Amino acid sequence: MKDVKVLGPGCKRCLTTAAMVQSEADKLGVPVKIEKVTDYAAIAGYGIAATPGIVIDGKVVHAGGLPKPEDLAQWLAA
Amino acid sequence: MSIETVSGRAPQAAPSSAKWIVATLAALTLWGLVYSQLPAFSEWLARSLPVQPDSQLGAAIAFFAYDTPKVLMLLALVVFAMGLVRSFFSPEKTRALLAGKREGIGNVLAGGLGILTPFCSCSAVPLFIGFVSAGVPLGVTFSFLIAAPMVNEVALGLLFALVGWKVALVYLGFGLGVAIVSGWVIGRLHLEHWLQDWVRNLRTTAADLQPQRLSTVERIKAGIEAVHEIVGKVWPWIIAGIAVGAFIHGFVPAGLLTSAMGRGAWWSVPAAVLLGIPMYSNAAGVIPVVEALIGKGAALGTVLAFMMSVIALSLPEMIILRKVLTIRLIAVFIGVVGSGILAVGILFNALFH
């Protein structure tokens, strides 16, 4: 089970990012637990300057803008 | 905007990337051809309607039929170029560049990077916290946050399309100037203790992210994506703005606005700034109106001050910033930026006759 956190105050892009993570994980057959982190202090604690950000198993892999599906697949498969 | 420089930096030119570049150049050529035919098209359209061409309604229709495609096309071009250029920047890179910079040079750098760094408006608060907590000085952060909305691609593209490249350049220069000086002044005032407590106590280290390497094709796609997203969002505003502009153009007699918004009235610039603060519209809706106002005798400095005030000082932004700034700091922010805009308007009216 991969622990995925989507960092963002809840704007449209953040929701889209969470949906992209879910659909890519389903495609790969990787079980994931997606959590949305919306608290500004918590987001800042991950050291990113732009949202949406993605944290997989405690490691920040993406910040700012929508991720590319192929990158998502790579992060989830790792 | 030169495509050559971009392709020169590509790691390897795959056959598909050559195809993309050729297609982009073809699209740009087609753009130029269509653009050069617009005046003929609008004249034909205005003549084929059952309206007297020299009547008030005729003037309004001709204005609308020419301006709408012209503005949308020029806007698409500017947004595409900006999207391409911005693919070389990211908030993380900008933060690394600005962290620990001295004030002064840091403010100048932050103003420029504010124009070039892509970030969506809902990122403003995380960006603010991310900058301040990673050691970017408060005043430098403000320079960035003031420049970013004020000198944006929509404002520049529309001014360029409607009022001319000289005014667009002046707007760019004065917008940057206000951002740099306001940020510097806020930095000099040492107001760090007016941040919300939790922001002040937060210290973070920047996340260790893999730097993204984008290919030429991906940069072109970023430009297309920007056009799709931004033009797709602002076009109703633009059409509404042009319709209001067309009405002013056709029906408001020339000289009516000269007394209220002309150079003679000393109070017009402060009034324009005050009026602009609570108003919130994006650049797209304001600028076509601005064009028509200038055409009817409003002074350019007054109109530019109004525009900057509407775009740079907005109520929704204040409400978002309230989460990280105290009311007192927000008041200082409004005061400093407002004074800067005021100075720009008065100076501009005095310099250009």
C-alpha cells in the first residue's frame, strides 16, 4: 500500500491531481491510500513553494502544476 | 519570440520534435496571414449589415467586429510566447534564486521573476509561506507577489493589441517599478513581526525535487496549454469589455470624459486609484474599456493608475493573504502599493502631453 499525499488548499488543480493519482494507480494495479493535505502550515512543512504537490511514502516527488501521467506511473511503480 | 533558441537547447532533436517545430512555424505563419486580412474582413462585415456605416451604431459595430478577432488573436500569441518562456522557470527555482538575496538587488530580481514564474493563483499563499520560511526576505517576497499579478501576460497582450506597444512597454516598466520600490519600502520597514505568528515561527528546508528536463515539444505544448487555459477562461470578459468599449466608442460624445478623467483634473488620479481598490476584474475586462476611455479624452496616466489599482489591489487577494498577514501588514501593503500607483499616474500625466 503506497501512502500518497496531495498537497494543496483544495483548488481545482489539486482535486484533478488527486483524481489523476487514483486513476493511474488503478491502471497499474498499485494499491494506494490518497490523503489530501489542505492545511497551509502542513503544506509549507514539506518545503514546496507551489501547489499541487505530491508526496509518496514521505518523499516529495512533485510541486506545481498538474503532473504528467507517465511521471505518475513511474513514481507509483518505484 | 524565437523558436530557434528553444530548439537549440533541446537535448536531442527527435523526428517528432522536428514535426512539432515545423507545425508551430506553419501555425505562426497562418496567424500572420489571417491577422493581416482582419481590417478588410471587418469592413466587409460592417458594409454587409443593413446599417449606415457612418451612423453611431455603424461605428460601434465596426469597432466591435474589428477589435474582437484582433484582440483574441494578439492575446493568443502573447500568451503562447509567455507559456513557452515560463516553461524555463518554476517557483522552486525562483525561490532558490531569491533565498538569502540582499534587499535592493533581491527586489529587482524578484520583480522580474514575478513576471516570468508560472504559478496558479491558488498557490499564492503556499508560495508566500514557502518563500518566507526558506529565507527569502519579506520585502523581496512582496516584490515578487506585487509584480506577478500586475504585469501579467493578459494585461501586456491586451495593451499591446489595443493601445499600442509604447503604452504596453511603459506599463511594463512602471509596473515593475512599483513592485520593486514597494517591496523595498516594505522590507525597510522591518515588519516581520506583523506576520501571523505561525508563519514567523515556521522554518523549512526546500524539498529535494528532481529538476524537470523539458523537451522542445513539451515547451511548445506548455505554450499551447497556456493559450487553451487562459484564453479559454478570459474570452467572455474580453467580449463583454469590447462591447462596453464599442458602446463608448459609438455613443459617448468625445470630450465628455475630458473634464472628469482628463489631465486638467488634479483629483482624477487619486480618485481612480481609490475606485480601483475594491473593484476586482481581471485585466481582460478592464482593458477594452480603457482603450475606449482613452479615445474619448481620458488622460493615459489616470487610466493606467485605475487599471493597476484594479488588477494589483483586489479584495479577494486580501482575504487570502489575511491567513498569513496581520491586518496591519495588509494595510501597509495597500498603502505602499497604492502610493506607488498614484505616483505613476501623476508622473505619467505630467510627462506625456
